[in-house]
Amino acid sequence: MQKQLKKALASKHPEKFIEKFVTFALSRYINPENLENAINDNADILTLALNHHHLSSPIVFPFFKILLRLHWETFEALLVDVPYLYKVLCRKQGVQELLDTERGRKYINWAAETSYFKLYYLIWLS
């Protein structure tokens, strides 16, 4: 992961890396079981998905933080784009059925907002 983040920092188009990474992180981690557990436990699955990729590691986090500070607008736009998040999450079979309920719609909106505030704090205020 550290090598990928270094590559992104040196890239001419790191915003493409950010979008690919967010898509990868969500589509790899999210499955119906994880989503159902997150909904039941009021857990922010978007932040959990990013943490699943060890971004809070003391070795990796500084690179992640620099990258996001430099390209916050790109990352922010993805985090608050609920239709984008819905599309990415629904790539996994069984996820759409969970999100296409009143509870699922409330959850994805809540998760997007919560993720935004948590990551904003980590990137800008910590």
C-alpha cells in the first residue's frame, strides 16, 4: 500500500488513483454480510473499508494523509456522492437488495456523511 501511495503522490493524475482506490476499497471489502452487520451495528462501513486496507498504519497513514490533503476535492466529491457510492457498493451481488430498502437508503446516506466527517477530522484536524 505504501508503494501505491508513493506512486500516486508522484503521478501526474493522482485524482484517478484516488477514485480507483476508493472504488477498489469499497468493492473489495463490502459484501452483503459486512453491510448487514454494519447496518445492524450502526458502523460506518466506508471508514471500515478504508481501514481494512491498513491506511491507519503508522507507516502508511502519513502518505495517505499527504495525498488526500493535496487532492481533498477529489476525495471529498467521491465521499459525498451517494449515487456513486451506491453504484460501487452494488457491484457485489446481494448488496443492492439491502440498500434498496428504506433502512438501506437511510444507512448509505448516514454512512457517507459520517465517513466524510471522520476522514475530514483525520486528514485536517489530527
